Amino acid sequence: MSKSKYVNRDELVRYLWGIEFANPIAHNARNDVCDVIEQYEGADADVRENVHGEWVDAEDSELNYYYSVCSHCGSCLQIEKKYRNFCPNCGAIMDGGDV
Ligand SMILES: [Zn+2]
């Protein structure tokens, strides 16, 4: 199965605008490509950036209840479910990154 690759259109256009061409033909071609990319909206994909977090252990001492909290959104889970590799509330990948 092939894996789709997505490009952030705005970042690509910014990158292309930042290239300096000594050759005026290449310079004009870049301008035309940027114009086309900026106008083309047909391929907008419904994708979101990955967010990362980790389960943080917590407890309610009055109820003697232990639970885990998503470091990204604050959603709580029963502590025995903290071994999930993603947060069911926000979708954060629980690999400890971006905490
Ligand atoms: Zn979350």
C-alpha cells in the first residue's frame, strides 16, 4: 500500500519565494509555479498535525483514586488504561515528545 505524503502549501510557497535565481527564465518559472500553487485549492486534504504527550499519574487523595492525565489536553483516564499509545480525547501520541 502506498503512503500518502502531504505538503503544507503555504510553507512550500514561502520556500519557493525565498529561492533566488540568476537565470531570469527560472525566476519567471518559479513565479508562475507559485501563482498556480496559491490558486489551487482542489487538493486540500483533511489532515492534522501530530501532537505528542505523555500520561501523567495523578491521584485524588480524598477518594483514594488514582488516574492518569494527558499532558496535552488534560483528559483523565483510569490509571490501568494509561498504557494506550494515544489519548482517546485529543489523539496525542504518547511518546513523551512535545510535553
Ligand atoms: Zn489528550
